[in-house]
Amino acid sequence: MAKIYVLADKCSGCTKCSKECPQAAITMVDRGDPNKKTKLATIDLAKCNYCSACIESCKRFNAIVIERDVVAKMDGFDSYRGVWVYGEQRRCEIAPVVYELLGEGRKLADKLHTHLAVVILGDKVKPLAEELTRFGADKVYVIDDPLLAEFQDEPYAEVMAQLVREEKPEIVLMGATNIGRSFASRVAAKIETGLTADCTGLDVDETRNLLQTRPAYGGNIMATILTPKHRPQMATVRHKVFKRAEYENNRKGEIIDKKYDIQNIKIRTQFVKFVKDTSQTMNLSEADIIVSGGRGLGNPEGFKIIEELAKAIGGAVGSSRACVDAGWIPYSHQVGQTGRTVGPKIYIACGISGAIQHLVGMGSSKIIVAINKDPEAPMMKVATFAIQGDLYEIIPQLIKQLKA
């Protein structure tokens, strides 16, 4: 825990702290004393995230104080060893991000001179275990139970937490998928450790700390986060960030069956049914070509021309968040920091200005084609090929040429 406050007798009312605060948590208010004309810095604790930017700006006066509780290092810290990857699956189909985590997990495990393991939960999932060893896993923990047939937060989190307590890994990695984001936070809370979400970089230092790098403040800065006093160290990682692990046909690993009493786990939700999204004919995250539409389309009917171009070029349909929020297209098509992270060979952005949140989600594309009326749009500046003009004139010509 931490607390922050302003020393009124030291505050000069210079406003530097309020200008430097990235959360806009500091305002200047009248002191209520006719003898003191300078204003007093006041901190909104609901907005403050204790980043210390105000402390740096106030070095001349030292009028702002942050007091942090000293966190003791957990007991048995050095007994934690091993790098784990959560083998997310749905209906016995492994999520693509798992293979990327295995590639990066292998590097981390080799640096730490420890083993790489995968944890897979579900029903009738044991046949998947041997395949995962061929992608670099030294061990595969299998919890196979009919009650785990469909993903539900509470039983999955309880089982994973029990396994972590027993086996004591030092690092646990999960995909930043819909399941991973829901699941990882619950596990971290149960085992009382930290969690860094949406990482784009991972490494380890000489003291075995996991260096977890992620975009912060809308992608304007990259923050590297550590968990120096707790184990395991947990992180979720976005799809298409790391290189996929290599398949080794002759590789073998240890498969470990684990059993838990799932019947007694309190489950407050009920799985009703699985409804597949039929609006998306191609997996957006795996597509080599993506055609995305933005607010520049003007209306939801504009996605008809986007779909036509995608069909002509053999690509998937993507979207900016603005279109999803407006109800023009389902969320499963959203590209960006709060949607899918993609890295296709060709990304065609039609009527997308290029907010930083969107650029974070598709910036690793090999070729970016931007179609926009505004030559100053951020997307036009990062594009490999920028086409200035009306998309309703340009796209039909592209479709005509492709069909020809």
C-alpha cells in the first residue's frame, strides 16, 4: 500500500506537478487564506497511480511525499523453479498463442537453466500432451476431467492455483486472449502474486527476475515491470508478438497426470452453450492479409466494400474500435490494444486515422497500405504505401484490377 500527500508549507503553487501528471490527478486550488495568494497542489487519490512523476517535477521544493509500505520477501522464495506455459485449448484445439509462448518460454528456461512445462486443463485433452512436448516442453501437466470440458473461471482458476502451490514454478505465462485475461488474474489473486498484462517483451536478469515489458499510457511509453519479492512471476502475452516454437518430430517429454477434487469447488456460474462466431470466415489473428475499415467508412454499409476487397485478395476483415463501439461490426473483428493483435504480411487500413491503440495492434505488419483522405493521419505516416483519396473511389478500382 502507499499514500501520497502535499506539504502545504512547502508548495509554491508553481503548477509543474499538475502539468507533469500523466493521470491529470493534480489540480491547483485556492488555499482559503487571504494572506496566501499562491494556489495549493491537490491530489485526486481516485486518479493517482503513484507513478512518482510529480515527485520528479517537485525536486526543487520537495512538497510532495509518497510513503510506501515495505513489502517483505515471501517465504520459500528460492524453492520456486521452472517456466510454465498455460496450454489454452478450446474443444481440444490448442490456441495459436501457446506455440509462441513455448518458443519464448524455451529461451527463458535455457537462460535460467531450468525446465519448461505446459499445463493443460480440459476433458479428453491428454492426446494433446505428446504433441506439446515436440514444441519444446520438457514436462506437460494434464488435468483431465469432464467438469473441465468447457472453460469456466472458478474451477479452472482453483485447479491451476492448487497445481502452482504444489509444483512451485518461478514463471507462469499465459496468452492475452479472452480466456487468458479472465483466467490469469484470478489465479494471481489466489496465489497472492503479481501479474503483468499484455506483455510484448520478456527477459530475465541475473537475479532470476522476469523483465516484463508492456506498452503503457496508450502505447506512448514502454514499461518494464518486475516481481522481485513474490513467486511465481506471472504475465499474459499478446498473440503474434513472439516467434512460434519449432516442431521437433523426435522430441520427447514427461507427461504428468494430476487429479483434483473438482466436485467440491464452488462454481457460481453455469455454462449454457457455445455459440460460434459465423460472421468471421477466417481467423483474424492467423490471416496473412487483413483489410480493415474505420470511421472513415461513414456508415455500417461501408463494410460491404471492405468485405468485397478482402474476398478478392483472399484476406480477413478487420475493424477499428470506433466501428465496433458504434455497432457496425462484431467485436471479433476489432484490431488494436483492446482487440486482436495481428501481424499479417499485408494490412490494408481503409478510412482508419491510426490512433495509437490501433497502431499497437497491427504495427508489426510487414506491409501496411493506408487509404485515407487526410494525408496527415498517423496511419498514412506509418504506411509502406499511402494512398490519399476517397476510399469509395479507390477500393472499387482495386477490386476491379484484382478480379481482372
